[in-house]
Amino acid sequence: MKSNSFYPLVGIALFALAAPVLAHSFAIAKIAIGHPWTRETAATQTVGGGFLTIRNTGKTTDRLISASSPFSTEVQIHNMSMDGGVMKMRQLKDGIAIPAGQSVELKPGGLHLMFIGLKKPFKQGAKIPATLKFARAGSVQVTFAVQPVGSTAPMEAGHAGH
């Protein structure tokens, strides 16, 4: 016969296992932000990229208009594209539209955030705090998980290094 304390312990254990996954998603109003991540940087590197998925569950387009972090002097919204075999990166001063009912992915080789003037290197396993500001939804605090240098997509809790 199992003790009455067994079932609460199972619930606590399940929550503890789920917490790392749940803790890496953020939301404000009708905006959901999934799995912000960045790459480890070299000791002399002064910039780093920021990647995440933004979902607008509302009925009105919103816009990511700015970002900031205490770990860099500035955070800019950028787009990277290839033009005739030449990589071109440009700042999107008007931000990024997040259409109603849709998702926008910020990823390597496309839309992304640029942490400029890093105050110290991003180390694998660290968490980089940042604030994202939306035109309608307002500001939300997020945390970027620092992944290995060669990462091309977010690594979920428990799957890093696979």
C-alpha cells in the first residue's frame, strides 16, 4: 500500500521535470515568445545574435519595435539576406511586424536581434536577460539561453548536445 504522501511527490517531480521547458517561453498580452537563444561568443567578440519565435494570437498585427539588454550597449533588430552571393545585413529601424494569428521566427541567416557592444562574452549555459518592446503589447522580460558556437536552432532542455 502506498503512502498518501506518494502522489504529491509524483506531482512535484513531474513539475520539476517540466519547469526547464516551461521556463523558456514568455508571454505578454496576445504575444507568445518561444525559446530565445544565442550562441557562445569568443573573448574578443563585440557582437552576438539573438534568436526566438514570436507568435501573435491576437486579431491585430503587432510590431516588435525594440530590444535592450544589460549585457550589451545596444540591441538592434536586423535582417540578413544574400544578394548575388554577397551577405547583406541591415538594421530594421521600424522593427518587425507580427501579423495577427501568425508566427515570425528570428533565426540565423534571416531576421534576428544583434547584441552590439557586448559587456562580457556569452558563455555556454549562461542566461542573457533582455527586454523586448512591442508597439501594442508593451514590454516583456525574456532570457536568452547561451548555446554552443555552432548551434543553428534552439536546444530544448534535456536535449542539448544531441
